[in-house]
Amino acid sequence: MALTSAGAPAPQRMDHPVARLLPIATTLVATMISVQPAHIPGYPVLAPAFTLMAVYHWTIYRPDLLPSSALFLVGITQDLLAGVTPGVTPLALLLVRAAVLPYRRRFVNRLFPFVWTGFTVLTVGAMLFLWTLHCLLDGMVDFRSTVFRAVLTISMFPIASFLLGRTQRTLLGAR
């Protein structure tokens, strides 16, 4: 049994290959939830960006387990399932990863309000980017729905962050 420097038992880590797929799997689940048909008028346009939440979390805490190639495939999958122009979501997800990766160490071991503030700034930028891209590719898109989606995404982040963090600690161990 491994011990920490304080002599306490070290947290167990699951090095099983399936556990190492956890970030990709949870990001795919977030994608499925994002595109899941709901009987709410306008839901696909207003659904929280759960995939964005997962990408932000894993880019901060385990970027080694969520490579760019996986993000590209997740993004293409989301575009195909949502019926939007293929390539928009992968581009956005890869830009989010590129924006967060250089600053990730500033978010590790910080209080949640700091992490949430970073997510808020990132979400506003990502939603504006997506809105602009969709306007260029598909014609004018209602800006109010983009603002509502951003607010809903930011509001739902604490729940997603808790669930992703709990899953990470349970299956991968804290690192």
C-alpha cells in the first residue's frame, strides 16, 4: 500500500484502461444530453452546452485523457446528431481547449467561484463565437436565444462540475 508524505494511505487510483476513457465517455454523454430531443419548443437551440462544461472540466483536470482528436470526433458527432453544419462544434471545442490549456494550472486547487468565473468568461466567448459563426454560415440567428443559452449553461455548470469532479475522484483518483 502506498503512503503519502504524511504517512496516510494514498488515494487509490484506477489505472484500468476503461477508467482512462472516462473523460471521453463523459464528454460523449454530455453531447448526447445536449442533443437529446425534448418536448420543449426550441430546446435544441436553448439546451445548455453540456459538452462545453465537460471539455472545460477535463481540460483543466485531466487534459492528457481528453486529446484534441477525441474532441474533434465528439464535436463532429454532436453536429451530425444536432443537424447543424458539420465542423462548427469541433472548431469551437478545439478553440476552448486551446484557450484553457495554457491557464489550466491556475484553476487547479482553487475555490469553486474562481473556476466558475473562468467558465463564465469562457462561455460568453464561446457563445459569441458560435453565434457569429452560425450567422455567417446559416443566416441571422436570434441573439436572445444565444444569451439565454449562455445564462442557462453558466447556471447549470455547478451541478455538472460537481458530478464530473465526483466521477473523476471516484474512478481516477485525485491528481
